[in-house]
Amino acid sequence: MGGRHMANTRAEYEPAKQKEKVKAERNVHSPGIEPGARRNIDICGCQLATTDFTTKPRMPFLGRSSSSPCSFKKEWYVNRDLELGQNDSFNDTGNVFEKRLIEAYITENGRDPVTDEELSSDDLVELKTARIVRPRPPTLTSIPSLLSVFQNEWDALALETYTLRQQLIQTRQELSTALYQHDAAVRVIARLSRERDEAREALSGISVHKGPATNGDAMQVDRPGLSDELIANIEATQARSGRHADNFFEIHITDSIRLSKTRRKRPVPADWVTADALNSFTSNDKFNTPYTNARSLAVNAPCDTLLLGSSDGKIGVYSITEKAITEELNAGPAQITDTLWVGAKAVASTSTGNVKIFESGREVAGFSGHAGEVTALASHPCGDILASVGIDKSYIFYDLTSNTVATQVLTDAALTAAGFHPDGHLFAAGGADGQIKMFDVKTATNAANFESTGSIEAISFSENGTWLASAAKGSTSVSVWDLRKAAVIHTIEIGSSILALEWEYTGQFLAIAGPSGLVVQQYSKSSKEWSEPLKSAVPSLAVGWGLNASSIYCLDAEGLLTTLIPQ
């Protein structure tokens, strides 16, 4: 607050006579006011009160001694709503003026604007008050303040609850919309699947044959049958003599496999592995491949290479002599389900229904005829036909001479395993329904069905031409079928689940692989008895025989390649 000017009469310091005159004049301007009485003055709506008394002043006046006697003095009372401006002043009449305005009025008129008495600037006294900062009201120190705080907190809580409820309602609406869309998508998928199945059933009614079917039922064919050239190759393969070549794998490369009715009587090559040699096989040779979750292994003994399939579409070409991955092929971003060598061509199938053929490190052909995962591959003994089976209940034959699809045959169940008979006239497909389905290669006729105990995991034809080994999914035993009797003639129990089967060329030894280890069973023609020359704890998802059966290659799920060789 700025200074204030208080006008106090100089008459109290004059002689008594002059003082009496001032009192009389005051009583004239203030009739009815007795000494010591209280007087109220209204200045611009603000109430001021004065009291006349003859004692010493309660508050000293500016520029005067507090002990100076006075005949009267005024004590000012200002109501709490009054807020005087800066440089205000008042005179002996008790009127408060703004200093600038009262000085201008005195200069012009020389009188009091209220009482019209003579007045000079010297009669004005400045009134000063201390500058006081209004204190902040205390909080949480009284019941009203606490109630106010509680009210604010309650309002904030109510607002937050309302906001959360709005968000909850919005989330429920979004969830309801998402569930509706999901239900609609499921309905659309179900409708499309039904339409697909109906279309397949309609297509399955088309049967195309190159010649009349004399035995069995004709299967459903939705592509043209085999060409005359392929049928000629099949018949030539079946009719070839049983003369044994000096090097069996040389026969495979030149596609001049010696197959006939006399194959069971052909002698065992001199350099072939024996039961005693198998007893000494050890697993000291191991190689960590970069392929995890591998499911396939293919051996090309003449070329001294292996094919290793990975879970991300990569196919590694492993050199047996260099003990390293020398080349990598790419079949696309999908799990490699099976690999195969057909001469110098590398073949791989994927979980997305594709079949890729590579030669000299590059892709030469690709097929996507399956509506789903391709589960297995097989090569015809003539070397010109490749077969694939899938979960779409069909098998496909490919013409490798022209890299085209030769035929596709629909069956009544998803197919999980495949293999060609050594003579080339039969094709076996293991089904998820527990049947091993035998088809005539030339006519697609279903020649026979062998009933197993569950979904077929693996099958393998013996080179003697009369036996077929099979294992059901999750089973711990292998069934050896006699194709002439269409019956199981021997059961091999190994005590753990089985994932792969592989006969070697002479038909003596059967390799049985699973996650718990490897077992090799031998059948002796002389004694007509079965024995177990090798049992190893090497876990195997896939297995293959090396050159002259002098080594066995095993691949586990972590990508570890183990070679079992004589000690």
C-alpha cells in the first residue's frame, strides 16, 4: 500500500481561543455530534468513522511527537471492504481525498470541497500504512477445508470411474465386433473347404487310363495318364535281366538296373558289409550341421554326397570326403519334408505342397500340384519317374525327362509314405487310415490294401522283390509283409518309436531308426532266421546306407549328422 495523507487541524497547536473557534465551526458542520461521539462519513461508498476525544492520541500523527498534547483528535475506522488508493489524504473534516485531485482543487479554489472552508496544501497530512501481504488460507486444518478436499477427491474418483466405464463399454463393443468377424471368417472357411471337397469329389469321377484295368478298382485320376514313353520304360525295367554288374551304384547312375524274377538268387557282392563288420560299427564320426528340426536325409553314395533338409527351406549338400557343407539349395520359406537323389538331380518336397528339382546347383523344375503338405517322395527304378504323396489324398507322378506332371491320382485317405517296388510295376502309398495301398503304376489301379495298426509312418521295399517293411506312427515294432501272401510274416520289436526304415541293396539288412536309437536287423537266407547285428543309441529321424553298406548315416532333430563306420 502507498502512503496516505492525514489532514489534522493546526488549530490544536494554536492558542485556546482559536481552538474554541475551530470546535465551534466543527459543531456547526457536524450538528448533533458531541465530543467523544462517533461520526460516520461516506466516501465513494466506503464507510469512515471518526471519534472526538481530548486524551492523548492512540496513534501518533506523521511529523508530530506522540507526547504532544491536543484538544481533540480523530481515530479513523475503515470497514474491511475499503481499499484506499495510493497517495490518498484527508483533512480535519474527516474527508479522504486523492492527493493529486485535492491539491489541484486547492490550487484552483483554496477551499475544502466538502465544507467550503479555507484550505491549503500545508493542512494536508500524509497517512502511511504498512504493506501487508494477505496470507494464504490454511488447508486441511479445519473441517470445512477437509470436506472441500474430500469433495474434490470424490469428484475426481467419480470422473475416473466414469471414464473407465466408457472405456470398458468401448472395449466390449470392439471385442464383440472382433468375435463376430472371427465367426464370419470361420463360416467362410468352412464353406470354402466344403466347396473344395465337393469340387474334388466331382473331379474324382473322371478316370483316364492308357489301357483297360484287368484287376482291382480303378482309382480317381484328374490328369492324363502316363505317356507311352514312360510306360515303355516301366515295362523295359520290369523285363530286364538279373545280371549283376560290378558296381551296383554304377547301375543306378546309368539307369540300367538289373531287375527280374531271378533277383532273389543273385549273389551278394564280395565287398559288401557283413554281420561281423556291423557288430564293430561305432559312432565316432559326427558333424554339426546348421539345420535344426531336420526331417530328411538322402544318400548319393556314388557321388559321395548327402542331402540334408532343414526347417526353413534350406537344403544342404554334404560332402562325405570333405566332411563339410559344400553347397546350399533353397526350396522356399517352408519346412523340408523329404529329400531324394534321382541320379545327379536333387529333389526336395516342402510343407507348403511344393516339389523342387535341382541340378548342378540350380533349380530346373518346380511343381505345386498338392493342396497341402507333401509328406514323402519316391523314385522309380527306371529313373524317369518321380512320385510324391500328400495330405490332400493324392499322389502325383512326374516325368523327369520333360519336367512335367504325368498324372495325379486321388485316393480315399491322406497319404504319409511312398515307395516303388524294385521291379517298377507297383507303387505303395501309406495312408493315414492305416492302410498300405498298392497301385499299378501304369493304370493307377488299386491292386491291394494291407491293413496296419495305425497311420503309416514309413515303408521300404526289400530288393528281394517279395518283402515290404512298414511301421505305424507311434509304434515300437516293424511289420515285414510278404507281397505274395499279403500277410505279415515277421514282426520286429525294438522297444521305442520308429521314424524311418531302409533296406540295403542285397535285402539282408534292415536299418530301423528312431529318436531313441538305431537298430539293424539281418535276415539269413541260409538259416532263414532273423538276428540283430547292430544296436546303437544314436538318435535318428532319418537314416541311409553308404557305399557297399560299409557305413550308415543318421540325422537327428538338432541337425547332428552321425556316421557309423567299422571301428
